[in-house]
Amino acid sequence: MKKDLGPLLIHPVRQRIIQYLLLHPHATVGDIAAECTDIPRPTLYRHVKTLLDAGLLTAVQRRQVRGAVETTYTLAQPDPEDMTLADGAALIQSTLMSIAASFARYFARPDAEPMRDMLSVSSATLLLSDEEFTDFSNRIGQVYNDVIMNKPGPGRKPRCITIISAPPESGQKGE
């Protein structure tokens, strides 16, 4: 029987947990908290438990750390039979809303300076065969892989990068 994962996936904190685990295959709540500093730890623990209970996360290791048990999580391998088109739509729409909310929070800050912060957005419709698009995506992936594991260091700032691939609206089709 298919589960309706849409309500689980639409929450922005859960999206950030999932996004973190997409980039870091194994993580503790402490690892996630170190990157998502704006989310209180109790909130992270609550949402990790929700994702774990829903079968979207798997506990892969537990160890004693200073009198507490630290659990390492990974994304569960979902059964494609359990995913619905509505789940995919909910995830994409909630991700887009989360991006829009992030921009709204940025522009509401009194210290927002788009030029200083190198804020940018671009959009293009490309004419690519499936093979060319796969090659293009692989090359973008390689650029990500070259920097994704960077550790904090002098001059390094967190920068959020989002790439979205979508079919064009009608009337924009190539030959």
C-alpha cells in the first residue's frame, strides 16, 4: 500500500535534514545541527524521529558518548512502489516555497546587501538531447563534488546553490 509522504516532506526542517543527508550519507543530529545552526537541537531531534518513524531515515550506528547514546542516520532506500506522483509534487513545491521563504528572510534582514553577498539568480532554456543533458548534469555534479566536502576555513562562507531542471512551458519546445 502506498503511503502519503507529502505531509511529511513538505515541512522545511525535514527538507533540510533530507538535503543534508543527500550530501552527507551518514550523520548524527549533532552533525546536522552544526550546519543548520538556526534550528534548535530539540526541533532537529523531533523531526529526525518523525522521519525515522516514517521509514525515511535508518539508524545505522549507535554509540555511547558522555553518558548518552549518539545515533548515526542515513536516508532509507525507499521502495519506488511506496512513492506517489503527489509525493514528488509536494516535495518539489515545498522545496520551492522553502527557497522563496529563504529569500524573503534574507531581504528582511537589516544587513542584507545582495552585491556584497553575491546574490544571483539565472534561468535559461537549453536545447539538449537526453545524452547532452546527462553529460551537462554530470559536469555540474563534478563541480559540486569538487567543493561539497570543504571544511570551514578563512574566508569561507556558507553559500546556498539550487539548480532546478524542469520541462519548458508549452510554446518553448525545441526541434
